[in-house]
Amino acid sequence: MKIDILKAADFKTTKWSGGSTTELYIYPPEANYKNRNFNFRISSATVEIEKSNFTHLPDVSRQLMILSGSIKVSHKNHYEIQLNKTEIDSFDGSWETSAVGTCVDFNLMTKGKTQGKISSITVSANKKENFQLDSNYEFIIFYAFEGNLQCHFGSEKRSLHKGELLVIQHPNNGFVVLNSSEICGLAVVHIYKEKTV
């Protein structure tokens, strides 16, 4: 099991017409978003204009979760959905997608055989949270979007501060114990191992 913490200095932030996007993690490490040669990519965007259009991304599966604010997402010829804090939408990157509203969001993009899922957990103040690790996954990744916390892997302890990413590669079947003196919000990404037939 390999554990890394990535801080703000490790991330790439780019501006766009409606706000900014921060690339939190891309795999494999040598992949480049512009070349679309990634297996998966995790990012967070700040949407500052009332109406925005999503980038057209054929062959990419997308999952979007709201970290703050609220938006109404419209997938042309498919459906519309109102997303509030920690609510998630999964959709095809080739769809014509737009949104109304301002927010900070959290994105997972996957390609090819790589599959994943996003979720969120809240760690209550002064209460320990046992989070189950699972060796069926290639990666389990935490993004702290609210609060600072401690992550205990047996005798090993890591501090995770707001805006940082904890990356667990090849997790075992144990637990990570999460605790904090304040309420913390975490976005969680699970990346499945590729299945060979």
C-alpha cells in the first residue's frame, strides 16, 4: 500500500472564461489532459458565471459532485438535474452539457477500461470514523474540501488539511481511522482494478 499527500503546490490551476479549474491528480503521471491520454483525472472547478458550457469529451465518462453552491445541469436530449452540495451526476463526456448557477465542483473523468466512482463523507468533530479500505480497488483517494483531519493507518499517522489530496495506491483490506476536532468534508474517489478476461 502506497500513501501520498499532495498539497496546493502539486496542483495545476488553469483559468477559463467562466472561472478556474485545478487538476488534482492525473494517471498515469506522464499523461496530459490536453492530449486526452489519461486513464483517469480528478479536478475541481470554480464556476463564477451564471451559465457555462462543458467541454466536449468523447470517450470520457464523467462524474460531477458539488462541493459548494448549486447548479442546474442540462444534458441536451437526455435530462436536466439540479445539483446541491455533495449531490452527484454521472454522464457521458460526449453529451452536449451546460449548467446554470455558480459553484465549486469536484470532477472524476475515466477512459477506456478504467472505472471509478465518487462519493462524500462527513467526519464529525471529536468522533472517530472508521473508513473501510478494499484491495479490490487500484486507488482510493480523499480530497479534503472542508476542515483538517488526522488519518491513522495502524501506527502510521498522516495529517490532511483543507485543499489537500490523500492518495492510497494498492490499498489493503484494513481501515483508515479519520478524526478531527472540527467537522470535515471529504470527497472520495474509488478507482477499480482493470479486470482481465
